[in-house]
Amino acid sequence: MHLPLLMEALHMKRAPLVLAILLAFSAGAGADPAAEPRVSRFSGKPVPRFETLRWAEVNGRTGPSLSSPIAWQYNRKGLPVMVVKESGEWYRVRDPAGDEVWVHMRMLAEGSTAIVTRTTVLGASPAQDAEGVAEIGKGVLVQVSGCDGVACEVETAGYRGWMPRANLWGVSSVAPALSGTKG
């Protein structure tokens, strides 16, 4: 076989592999909704984004209508949810457990709460070696004042301090920055 024909044959054998790799990379790029925010034509807000449950009881439905069956009833006012899709007045939301349901827009509010994802010592400052203020358990709902780099200032149960952003679910990468630390 001539060298050019051999090279062409090798390229043809690798074409499906190269195509598969290219498809995998392009599919992976759009797989994470948090990676590529866009502005919704319904609300004019970015999607995905975090909002909170406005009421102590909120029904999550299987579809975007009151006639759709209730899949979940949430019983935690202030619970952060990620809005991943909008359809008119209905928002498809992802909860901290990863489940997705449809919720009417009136059931949500802009908020700055987050869920602690692992037991964490609340620090007196954003420094990693800061004096501990309190130990906050997994699943605790915290109010987020703002974030500075990799740490966020939070408050819960009368305690105020800093914890790693990585230990919070419900804080976007564009969380409000702090203009200064509060005492």
C-alpha cells in the first residue's frame, strides 16, 4: 500500500473516534446549566439562578400547570432552589437533593439563603485559620450576607461568621460581594 493511501486509511479508521470525542466535549459543555447562564424571555432574569421558597408550604408539580399532579410538597420557607427553566409563569426548579419540579413564580422570592452541605466551623473572619465562632451542622439554613473570594459571610441562630463557599448550596458564582466586613 502506498504511504498516502495508508495514511488515508488510518485517518478513516480514526474518524469515528475523533467524531465521538468531539461530540462528547460539545455535549459536556452544555450539560451543566450553571455553566452557561442566559436571560429568560419570560422573567428577564438569568437562568439558572437561585431563588428561595416564599412560603412554608409550596407544591412542586410534574408539569407547568395547576392541573399537573403534585410531585412534592416543600415545607421549609426560605429553602433555596435553582431555577433551571421557565415557561410563562412557571419555573422548573432543582432542590438541594437534585430533584426537579415545576413551581408557580408566586411561590418563589429572590433571596440570599443557602443550605450547609457539610458540618462546618463558622469562622470569625474569612481566613482559613480564623477563630471559630460556632459549629454549623449539615442541612442548616443560613442567611448569606455576601461572599468574598472562596468564603461567604452567613448568619444563623444568632451566630454570624464566615464559611467556605464550597460548603454552601444556594450561593451562585455571582453572589453579592461584600464592600467590607461587618463586626
